[in-house]
Amino acid sequence: MLTGQLERLGGWIRPYVARPPWGTVLGLARTLLALGTLGTLLATPASVLLSPLAGGVRPPVCSGAGSLSLWCVLPSDRHELAKWVSIGVLAVVASGWRPTLTAIPHWWISWSFITSVTVQDGGDQVTAVLTLLLIPIALTDPRRWHWTPTAWRGVSETRRLVAVTAFFLIRVQVMVIYLHAGIAKLGVPEWVDGTAIFYWFRNVAFGAPELLRPLLDAMTDVPLLVALITWGSIVLEVLIGVALFLPRRAQVVLLFSGLLFHDAISALMGLWSFDAAMTAALVLYLSPIGANLAGVKNATRLWRKRNLSGGQGQPATAESEEPPKPESSSMIAPGGTGRELVRESEAG
């Protein structure tokens, strides 16, 4: 019986490891995670990042596991240095250079940030978790740049299995994040009665910028519209949470909807690092494993043809060589500041 179950499990997994899982969509997600933290560090002085805690305690708190934070490893009077070391590492990660070398430093910087820095939000915590789960994927990634289309030759099935397993763990994590966000709101009276958005849109600390305030004030003066936005947020988060069990077309719609949802939150509340983290989470959650951004893939092939093959039109390395592709389908994923068409070339 056990043998039969293992065979069925292997049959279910085999299509996912039939092709390598490292694509440029993965690179986009890693870059977004790095840019979210990088932007916060660049825009915030070290003295503000380490604002005093309750009771006058001055961070970083270097006890227990926290003593391994970058902000604690460096001397206590070198907080500015810790900030710029973090910026340097994140800039390299965002560039896409050598995923195998930058994966662990990326996680350490992200973890150090949430462990030691007081000016943080939920997006920084998501980043720390995702960068940890991305380590097995990046360590098995054979590419020199994460903007290179999916590598193929010389990649063992074991490495592909390790990476795909980590992808599934990421998907479970993101699923839990959205389900918890949606269901937990049902325990808050303002979300249940449909008035929560009224208070958030008019909140002094997190409210809309002055330019948009007249429009939002007019919107929040309409009770029915406020209720629809409030309850719609809950419905959307729950639907994204169960997206893995829905048809592929529904996943694409929810991917777009989720991206617009977080973009709107950023525009109205200024939570840009949160937007970057959740956009990366959605890309990893709802994009096909191993998917490539079409524009990046075509540009890379052209560059290789012109520069690495001596003008002979042949691929110069194994990274660009791929086996015959199964029937493709298309989906939409974010790329840069817009949305690009991704060609899904994985089986399953």
C-alpha cells in the first residue's frame, strides 16, 4: 500500500520537476523583495530606523538570537555602517547577480532588519520569511544572473526537486497569509459592519496624501461604497487564499486583482515596501513554476546571439538551451512598473 501511495505521489510530482523551476519571474520576485527593504533603508536615517522602544529601551536589542543580527555584529556606534552594508548587499541581490552567493546574505539582511529595526511593517516580516524559503531555490539555481531564462542542461533532477519543494512551501505560506488576513478581519466589528475603510482612509497616520484626500473624502461619504470596498477587501483576500484550488484562469484574474489591490494600498497609504513584498509574494504564489518574462527571455537570447557566440547565431552556454517545449499557455505577471506577458513553458 505504501509503495502504491509513493508511486502516485511521484507521478503527481514528476511533471513539476520535468523542467527546471528557475525562471526570470523568480528573478523578478527576488528583486522586488530586495528593493522593498532597500527603499526603506535609503529613505530613512539610521537614527529613525532605530527609534527607542517602549520604556525608553534603545535598539538594537542584542540578546539571544538577536545578537546575530548585522546591527549587533557590528559595533554599537556603527549603525550607519550597518545601514550601508545592508544597502550594498540588497543592491547586489536586486541586480540579479549570482543567486547562489546572494541568497543567504539576502535573508540575513532581511532577518536582521525585522530583528533590530523598530521602523518596520508586515511587508518586512513577509520579506524575511520569503527570503528564508527562497534559499533552497537560489542555492540550486545554476544561473549567473537571475534574469537569464530557465537553465536546462546539467541540472540534476535532485536539484530541481529541492527547488520545487521550496516553491510549494512558499505557496503554502502565502496562502496562509491571505487566508489569515481575510478571516481575521471577521473578528473586528468595523470590518464586519462595513465601516473599516472609512476609518483607514481618513486615518491621520496612514490616510491618503493631500492630493487624493478630497476624492477619498467624497467616496467615504457614500456608506454603500464604503461597505462594498470594506467587504470586497475581505472577499478578495479569502479568494486569493484559496486560489491554488481554483482553475488557472481564475488564478490569473486573482493575480491581477491582488496586484492592483496592493498598488492601491500603496498609493493611498504610502506603504511602498509592503507593496513590493506582497507583489513578490503574489508572483511566487500564482505564477507557473519556472515561468519566464517574455521580454526578458527574448532580449537575453538576442544578447547571447550577438555577444557570446561570435556572431554565429548559436547559444554560447548551456543556460539558454532548452528541450522541446510542450504546448504553451499564457498568463500575465508583473514586470518592472507595468505588466508583461509571460509564456508558460512548464509541463503541468
